[in-house]
Amino acid sequence: MKAEFGTIDALFVNAGVNGFAPFEATSEELFDRLLTINAKGPYFTVQKLAPLIAEGGGVVLTTAVANVKALRRSARTGPARRRCARRPAAAAEGAAERRDSDAAAGRTPGEVARAFAFLAFEATYTTNAELTVDGGASQL
């Protein structure tokens, strides 16, 4: 593969989807799809591309706010679980509102790109660190 593609300076792995199904309605097929995209996809991407990373290059993986906050689809019990269920349309609408709010506040993908560049090229003595770049979403 290296003969075909050469080397890469850094690898940015950004994969993630949500099924927007409540816990009790999550099918095995949906679970498998989510696990394949969100876990297996990044794992095997890094596995296949790691040999192409140039000396001193870095790998940066992203996660979602769900990494630190419980999703409304989590397995909770009792009335709280039912109160917190969201419909897919409402969840998608909320994501669109947050995206539009970020854009209106002058937030750009360049902010994430700068964090990536820092971790991939400047933080040379850093391994397995987590840098939260979410505009405070994980703190709300």
C-alpha cells in the first residue's frame, strides 16, 4: 500500500452515527450498524493506515459528546427512562439547531482543524490524551 499511496503526515479519524432509537426499540441490526461504524470503522482505518504514517506523524481520533454524557437512548430504568425518550425528528432537529447556533456564533470547522493540527504535530510528547473541542456542549 505504501508503494501506491506513499506516506501520510497525520491521520484524522472522524466517524460516528446515532440510530436515534430508544433503548427498548434498538434492534440487533441497528446495534450492529452503530458498532460497525463507530468502533470497527475507526479501529480498522487506523490499523490499515498506520504503516503509512511518516516518522513523527500522529493519529487523532474524534468522539462525540456521548463520550462523556449519557445519551437519552441509554438503558435507564423506571419512569425516568420513559420521560427522557426522544423521537428521531426531535433529536435531529436539536442537532440542526446546535449546528446553526454554532455557525451564528462564528464557530467554524477550522477550530477543530487547529486542535487536530496541535495534537498531530505539536503535542509531540503527548499520548492517549483527550482534548475537548465542543464549544462547551459536554459541560451543559
